[in-house]
Amino acid sequence: MSAWAKHQILETNAILLMIGALIVISIGGIVEIVPLFYLKNTIETVDGVRPYTPLELAGRNIYVREGCYNCHSQMVRPLRDEVERYGHYSLAAESMYDRPFQWGSKRTGPDLARVGGKYSDTWHLDHLNDPRSVIPASIMPSYRWLAETELDITYLDEDLMVQKALGVPYTDEMIENAKRDAVIQGTLDPVEADDLLARYPNANIRDFTGTVTASGRLTEADALIAYLQSLGTAIDFNLYDDNANIR
Amino acid sequence: MADPSNEKLDTVTGFKTTGHEWDGIAELNQPLPRWWLWIFYACILFSVGYWIVYPAWPLVFSATNGVIGWNSRTAVDEAIAQLQADRGPMVDKLSKTEIAAIKDDPELLDFTRAYGSIAFKENCAPCHGAGGGGAKGYPNLIDDDWLWGGSIDNIAHTIAYGVRNANSDSRYSEMPAFGRDGILTGAQIRDVTQYVRSLSGLPVPHGSDLEAGAKIFADNCASCHGDDARGDQEIGAPNLTDAIWLYGSATPDVVATITNARNSSMPAWSERLDPTTLKALTFYVHNLGGGE
């Protein structure tokens, strides 16, 4: 039988063809994925990276719920133009507690991996309420209801539990205090702030929308802005050595 | 399933058919086109070369590094080093030149303008507008009305350390929330609102008690905004007589300002941008029209 005719066996037998295709694709997958398990720059741990605070996690859930990732990536690629525009390229370590990650694949709007601290909370609120009020030509939709809807923290502790089951190192203490931590972070209760900061170093603690102190309730916008303001701020790149973990 | 025994010769083309037949229509079993096959083989050959040159195969404890030692991290570092080398002489010159002297060197002037304008579009335009014209709550940088001062030094400081943020050198001041914190009553706020509006010649409703408003102003507001209400750039208190309103001049806007205070903030750009970029931005903003 010639080689050509042997190939015909595969081509004329659906099951065999499927098994063959599976083997070939697995080889591709193994070659692409397995090295990531031991490449230093994908498994390095970097000082400063910590799990999300409960309020940030709630904001992240809203980010996912509203599909912000359809227009925004969170991944500054190691390319000159991106580093020039957005800042230091993203490290794998920065998404190590993202379940699931928000790298995205579409940039209708700008990358958000380093947006934390770039704007004021007021700007984010204005921008979410009506993007056109600050960027006249913006095509981003308005998310006006976020500032009007009270944040539902009923299941926040369970949320942390799910994240923990997926491998995020939330401690029992963190889970127990999840709801209170969210309230403290959003309303600036300085007496309790120390506990929160011990659990989540460098967390921003304040009234993100400027309405919580007066109304006594957290809104979805508070959580989302807390999340946005935390993005890309964990690592001090003055101390990080780009070349320490190349391979 | 195709059955080889069903293969027939197609009389028109002379090729065999696969043996499938639908209502008399049969499928030719032609070999792949030559050109396609050769490109396919060439790709396989190319990939072998690629495996040798670039990092590729996973081994037990690491992956093959490739003979040229390419790596995305070093590659971007090199690309940026190259960029800095290209810009180097001008950036160097800019970092060594006093802002006031930039305009004496036409080449440096062009470079600084372009550099500043790009940095402004990326970082500042979302708040201050693409042309620096500002928006409600975000000051106009083109006019010669300044909250924190329009000299080169003042602008440089405002940009580098921002306003009301966590940076220890940030510009800072806080207007009290007169209504929310119960310092003034609703009626007092209405009076002082109309008084403040009258200062820049806005028409006030009939029956407004401007005298009471003036008294409230002298007692509560003059310490920051000045006896003549012309503001104080040391603490970013705006001039209230100049008909330029950051938060709107309509009665409800001014009432809201006095009731809740605004105390808006701007990030400290020295935390994100390098000193040369800050310098170019300072020059750019100073030259937008209102620099002192």
C-alpha cells in the first residue's frame, strides 16, 4: 500500500480522523502550554501582588457582568508602543489571582491593565455615568444604573470561598470579614481600617463615589471604581528587575 | 463511508471519483494542487528552522532557548533602548534646558511641543479636554484664570504632584461642606449663593438678600476666597468675581457647590511619567495661552 493510500484510511474513517486530529492538536497544545509551568517569568511571584479585597472582587464581578472585557483588554504586551503608552508591560504574576483572567482580546477602548490611579474617582464616576460628558467623541456605553444600584454583598463571603476553592489564598479570617471589609473599604471607617490594611496591604480606603457617607449605602459604582483604581498598581516597578526571571 | 470498490473513472476529466454519488453527481478524487503541497512542505521546513533559532520545545526542566537567545522581555527592552537612543539627543537637551529657554531653540521648541502634545492627549485630555478647554469640574487650561497659579513653577508643581491626592507633596485644601455638615442653614446658603453670583454680574432673583449674603460671606468664606472674593492661589480657592465657573454658575450648581463642597482631585503625574515628559507637559500647558 502506498503512503497515499494509507492516508486514505484516515480520510475515509471519521473516528480515526478525529483521533488523529486530536493527537496532532494535543502536541500543539503541549508544546505551547507545558513550558509555561516552568518558565520563570510565568511562575515568578512578585512583591506587592495580593488577592483582591472583597470590594474590589465585587467590582470585578460587575466588570465581568457588564462585559467590559468585550471592549477592554487588561494586558500591556511587551511591545514598544504599548509600553510607551500604558506603562510597564503586564507580568503574569499580576493576574495570578484573577479567576478567570481579564486579559481580553479586543480593544475597542484602551487597555485597562494600568488604569489604577490614572484618573480620579470623580472622573470614573462621571465617565461611567456618561462617557460623553468627559470624552465628547467616546463610543463607550453609559452605565448610569451602577451609581443608582445598591451593591449586593449578600454572597460576598461565598464569593471569596469560591475563589479560595479555585486556588486564591483567602484565609478563613478574610472570608469571615468579607462583608465588613467591603463596607469599611467603601466608607472610610478609620478605626477599622488597620485590620483591613493588614489583610490587604495598600488597599485604597475611601468613599469612591462621594455619596456613601451621606447615603449610608454602597453602590455598584463604588465597587467597580475600587476595582478600576486597583488595576496595575500592585507592583513597584522601580524595584522590579525585568531581567531577573527571564526563563 | 466511501467504498474504494465503488471508485469509478470520471469519463470527462479522466480522474477517479471517491465512490460517493448523490443523484448521479459524483465527487472527484483529485490530488492536492502542487503549489499548495509545496507551500505546505516549505512551512514544515521553516518551522524546523524556527525551532532551532527561537525558543520552542518544552524539555523536562526548561524549554529550548533557541540559538539567538530571543526573549520578549529583552526584545522590548532593546526596542525601548533604541527609541531612547533615537530621541536621546533631543531628550537630553530638553532635560538640560530651562523651560523658559526652550523657545530660543527652534528645533527643541518643535520637539517639546510635539512631545508635550502627545503626552497631553494620552494623559490629560480625558479630563481637561483634547485642546485643554476643560469641562465641568475639570479646569480650562487655556485661559489665564488659574486655581493654583500659572507661572512655570506653579504649573510644574501642580502637574508633578497633583491636587488632593495621596501624594505627600500634593496641592491640598478643603472647602467645608457648609450644608451637609450643618454649618449654614438652607436659607443662609441661598443668600450667600446669590451674593456670590452677583459678584460676577449675574442677574439674581428679585428679593435676594445680598446684604445678608455679604455678611455670611465675610464670616465664612473670606478666609479662603479673600475679602474681595478674588480667591487665593496658595490654597487653590477660585476667584469668584471673574465669571469663570468650574462647577457651573446656575443657582442649583452654586448651591450644590456650597452645600457639599467639590474638592476635586487630580493624580500626581510624577508617579506615572518621567521628569522629561513632565517638563514637556509643563511647557505645553504654559504655552496653551494662559501661562504667566
